[in-house]
Amino acid sequence: MNFRKSCRCRVSRAATSAVGRLHRQTPKRKQSARIRKCMCLPSNYALVKFPVVWSELRANQQLCDGAIRCAGDQVFPVHRVILSAVSPYFKALFTYSLKGGKTETTEVAINFVRGELFSLILDYAYTGTCNVNADNVEQLLPLADQFEVLGIVQLCCQFLLQELRPDNCLGILKFARHYFCRDLEKQGRKYVHHHFKRIMRESGEFKDLLCDELEAILSHDELNVKNEEIVFDAVRTWVESRLEERRPYLPRLLGCIRYGLMTHKYFVNNIAGWKLVDGDEACQKILLPVNAYLTERDSKQNGGEIDLRNSLTRPRVPYEILFAIGGWSTGSPTNFVETYDTRADRWFLSVSTDVTPRAYHGLCTLNNLIYMIGGYNGNEHFNTVRCFDPVTKEWQERACMYHARCYVSVCVHGGKIYALGGFNGRTRMSSGERYEPQKNQWEMIPAMHRQRSDASAAVLHDRIYIAGGFNGQEILNSAEVFDVETSQWSNIRAMISPRSGVSLVAFRDSLYALGGFSGVARLSSGERYTPNHSDQWHEVSEMFSPRSNFATAVLDDMIFVIGGYNGSSTVPYVECYDADYNEWYDASPMNLSRSGLSACVIGLANAREYSYLGKAQDLGQGQATSKSREKFGQPDEASAETNDIIAVDEEGIQWTRDESMYVVQELD
């Protein structure tokens, strides 16, 4: 999506080689008219344990009562009952059940199958598993499918799912579709949507997509693209790779781009000015209304709410969701949770009754869960830990820390959560502890050199850094680094400015220390430290709003700063930093002014539930037009006009937008 560059005046801103070839040389197969349930990726999948004696009998060729003759006249002695137990195909052949109950046979010829492949099927029949690898999976899966050995089909699909990479996922997706592995196909499509930008760059199979396949990808709501410029780049790359052959498909693919989500300047300079569309009547028929819409949009001061029925402006679903939880607002702590949809640039507000209102706590993500650590509610300093599952939307208690900590610095390293420093209600602490989720236990780690509350920690290059804070007498500009291997803290170069209530963010190969309180004023300044290149801190562009005790998160390859205290009041303002251009841009403000809040970003399979499209769907809004539904190949999503209602929670509270804030109304 495109953020607004404030500039003080807020102007709009523009798996192995074999697996990679899975779709090639696959024989055509007639699709059955009967739809069968897909079992290639069962949710409760586990390897079957077979009696060891079966393998012993096979190895010694004892009690064998049948034989399988493969290509090259290679013969495998078998136990018919064991092979029949895993393969209805062989059961039917051995018993002649397909020939009116004639006498059973003891030998079956499958001259079209190589011995090494059939040996894998026997491995599974006698042991419950077999060796699936990149060299055999594309031959083994169709063979197991033909012989109805469901267990091997599952093993192959599990292997392919683990092998999904940007350079081979399109081939695996075609392979799964060809053999009707619908669960694998579904997961493959999700992978393509999520990693689309990398696939464009890294996959040699991208330019070999059929037009229908590319159109289905580009039209999908869940295509994970930061902006629609990426979609246009995909169209241009695909068409120009075989220009004369693919020029007729251009109008169809231009219809996949959501032009209302890009700037008018980019549209005019890059799309309308593209030589392939200039003078093409079919393309102009699509682009002329787009130009008129963008011109009208730019003439309006306020774009208003998003019309989900308009295919030009319908936002896509983000893969990652930003959560902002708790904080201090209007003189008291809160248990409010706001989620941010970066594609629609919208915040959604809810109340978590399962969490005690608190501020100045830590927040982090680990194993697809959100952990809320320590904090303060105005009376009590907490050592408690709460854990939120954004899929089930349930909170649970976790083991308490050894010490109560508010103004705590929290980060994740090596699958463990670190809680450093903070204030326990009496003293500022130098101690730290870490949490192991598998054991649900905290353990103490060596203390820092300095007492630090209201500092901030981040992980970069496998090391933990902490900077700034308050030690009870002075605001600090010092910083330290913790080597997890040696369990030792070391001092590093001090920051340019002392900062309490600072946010330290690891982004790419640098650390960014942003905002904070210097002892005199709230800061809008920031500085960058790149340990592998320099021992110095360097100033970066200033934020538009000075702030301390705010939240930060990395989203869409940008650093977001959220809320905080500006020296006179708490603020809802949100900005994002583009490190490539060293510039800040405005994003939509939160619904609630808060300081002492924390934020995190998490990738979710159910991100749609937290998105603008999901919220509108819950309220019966955002129905795509018939033409859009036909093009997207998606079911109706409920319907009608987008109005000011944003969400209805479980208590029957209706959230609406009133100017720039969401307010609460009781439903009748």
C-alpha cells in the first residue's frame, strides 16, 4: 500500500532440481467423475508402526506366497496378505475380485514399473515408511496413487510441502493439481501468494505460467504484495518474455491490477505510458476509466471509506498482522487490543477481558503465539506472563518471572524469550531472565553492567543488544551486547543522545534507536548502529512527532512507530520509516491515544479474519461484483454497501468510525 509522506504537509507518496521440474514430462491422466476426499495431508498424520517380524520374513524370503514381476523381469517374493493390506489395487489382482471370483493368483506382472520404485512400495508395506527424496518423488507419487497406497501418497505430499521454495513451488503446485492432491495444492497456492515477489525474481517457471494460471494468482485477494506496482511488474515481465504470443492476453491481465491502490503519477508514467498499451483499443478500454477515477480521487481532500465493491480499490489481505496491546490512556492502563491491516491502512479496536489492564510491559512473538510480559496497572508491578493464540483467539497463563518487571525490555533469541532490566516497584534492575516455552520455565542469566528500566532490546546477528534507559539517577546513552554462547555482557559505543522510553529496532543489518526522553524533552530524532561496518552511531531522519514510551514493529520492510507520549499528551499517531530513502511517512493513526503500549507483528494463516476484508465480510459488506467474483473464482462474500460500521464484538458492541476515531455504541 502507499503511505502518506507527511513532509509537514502530508502529500501522497508513490527444492532440488528434480523437484523444480515436477510439472514436466508428466503423462496426462483422465480425471475421475467421482470426487474423492483428499487425504494427502491429514491433520493427524503419523507414521504407522508395523511388526518387526514382517521385515524379517521379507528379508529371509520366508512364508512368501506370492510374487511381483517388474520391468526387466525382476521378481519380488511377497506375502500377499501384507501387500493387500496396504494396497486395494493388489488385493483386487491377487483375489481376482475384478474377474467374477475366479481362482486366486499368486503372481502379478507390472512390467511398466522399475524394480527400485516397487521396492519402495514394499518398504512401506512391511515397515510403514519408505525413503522419499527429490530423485524419486515425481515417479513414486503417481505410482502410489495408481496402486492406492495412501500412506506413500501422504509421505510424498509431506515431503513436497517441506520442499516448497520460490524456485520450485510453481512446479509442485502443477504436480499436485495434476494428481488431485487438493490439500497439497491448497498449501502450494498459499505459498505462491505469500512469496510472490520472490517467485517472480527467483523462479524460472514464472515465465512459463499459462495466462489463466497467472490471472488466477494476480486476481486473488490474498496475493501478498506491498503495492500494486509489483502486480504490474509481473504482468509486464510475463508478457514481454514472449511478446508476440502473449500480447493478446494483455487486456485480461491489466484487469487484475487494483489501480486505486497506486499513485496517479505511477499509473501515468509507467502503465498508461507503456508502449504496448498505447494505441491498443482493448487496453485503452480498461485504462481510460482508471485514469478518470484516479484524477477524481486526487481532487478530493479526503478519500473516505473504502468501497469494497469497486475492484479498483478493493484492498488485498495482508499476510502479517500488527498487534498493539495495552498501554496508558486518559490517566489509566488499558486492556485494548488494536490490529493493523497494512494493505487497507486501517486499525481495528477490541477489548480483551482476559487480560488485566496494564502498561509498560513487554510483547513478543514465538511459535505463532504472542507473549505479554510484566507491566504495571497503576497499583501492581507484574511478574506474570500471558500468552495469546491469534488463531483460536484465546489467552492463557504461563509461568511467572522470578521478578516483577515494568519498563521491561523484551526480545526473542534461539527460541527463548529474554526479559531484561525493568522496575520492580522499588529499584531499577540490571538482572535478566529467559523463558523456555517447552519447559514453561524461566531461568536467570548474568546481569547487565548497568541498571536499566525504560530501555529497549533487540536481536541482531545472533546477539542481544540493549540501549538507553533510566537507572534511578540519570538517563542513559550507554548500550550493551550479550553473547549467548559465552553468557557475557560487553559495552559497545554509547548512543549520540541519552534516551529513556526509547525503542531499539533491529532492521536488516543495523540497529535503530528511535525517540525517547533525553531528560529535557521528548525526542523525534533517531540513530543507526551497524556493528559489522562501523563502531559509530549515525543520525537518521527525524520522525514527524516526538515521542517516548511508544511501540515499534517491522512490517512490509519498513519500521513502524506507534503511539507514545509527546511531552504533553499521549498520541495515536503512526509513522513508518523507509530505510532505503531515509524518509518517514504517515500511516493511519490508532483509534486510541496510548503510551506505554507494546506491539508485535505475526504472520497468520487466518490473517483474513483480522483484515479489512474480513471485518467487512463479518458485517455483510464488501461483496465483490458479479464480474469480479467470476474473475477471482471466489465465492460471494456477503454484501452491500460499505458504511461506517467497522466491527461487532462478542458482547454486542458495535464499533463505528466517527471522524478519525472509532467509537462504541450499544446495539439495540
